[in-house]
Amino acid sequence: MKGKRIVIGLLIAALAALLGWLMGTSPDDVPGGDARNDDQTSSVSPAPDSPAPDSPAPDSDLPTVDVADLPAEAHDTIGLIESDGPFPYDRDGATFENREGLLPDRERGFYQEYTVETPRSDDRGARRIVAGRDDAMFYTEDHYDSFRRIVR
């Protein structure tokens, strides 16, 4: 699966380069891309949704959710994750293996899962936050059928 993703990525990059060549794009067409103007400073700033240099890179193929738009119980779980517990469920902090392949491919042990309480549920419910060692967090409300990257 990983090799297939690499091949697809290379094909997309090659197609983008070919399209740029066919459209006549050159470094002079890109802001700050004119190598002959080294004495000028570029006023190009990062895109508004670009992460800060020390924050995890966004996962472009996943939808996002702003932390403010999460249910209150998710805020409680994030607080517990950030303070390292104590957690209400034995499975909280367990390795999330990403068997569904929906999160970025990382080595085993990179992700941990945490329960997000579900009101009126007599068990753990379906809501979870999966946290990566890079501080990225992902929210699922359908027990890993889909994920949204949490934007903090």
C-alpha cells in the first residue's frame, strides 16, 4: 500500500510538472521566484491556513474540524491528553494501529486512542480522539469509519 502511494505521488508530481511546462510557467511567474532579483526581498507571506513552523503539517486528504466546533466532551478528552491523564477508560492511551489506513502512515506505536464520552451511552460509545506523537490530533464520531484533523 505504501509503495502504491509513492507511485501515485510521483505520477501526480510528474503530471503537475508537465502541465506547468505546457502552460508556460517559469520561475519568473512565481512570486519571489525571479533569481535575477536577489537584492529584492519577497513580500510573499504564507497562506492563511499554513501551520506555524513548529506545528504538525496538515494532512491534505483529511477534512478538518476546528477545536472550537468539537463537542464539550472532546474538549475534556483533549485536556486529559495534554495533562497526561488520569483517563477514565482502560483503553485510553492504547496504541491505535490505523488498520483502516485513513490516517497518515506511521510506524506502530505512533498513534494513541482516547475515548470521547458519549452522553446517554451505556458503553464507551463511538467517539474517539487519536493523537500522534507529533501532537496532531484526529477526531472520529463513527468509531474510525472517518476522521477529521483537529485544528487547534
